[in-house]
Amino acid sequence: MMFLQRVVNGGGFIDREYAIGSGRIDLLGRKPYGDHLLQRAGSMLIPRGSAGR
């Protein structure tokens, strides 16, 4: 959560996609880096208890 907060406070954006059927949340962090460049970091969150679905 600290990483996500730093991205947003630094002028970045968080894009998310909910995969309801698979029980996960995909996140993409984008942050401006230099002139016309973006730094990107992707991650997948799987809530507890959703492994058996």
C-alpha cells in the first residue's frame, strides 16, 4: 500500500481491472518519467479465501 500511495502522491496513476470470475485484481501503476516517458509497474492481487473459487 505504501508503494501505491507514493505513486499517486508523485503524480502517477493507478489503473485497475477486476477479474470477478477468477477472484483477482490486476493493478498497473503509471508515473511520468522524463519527457514523454512513463515508468510502469504491474501487479496482481489475490484476496484471501479466493483460491478455491
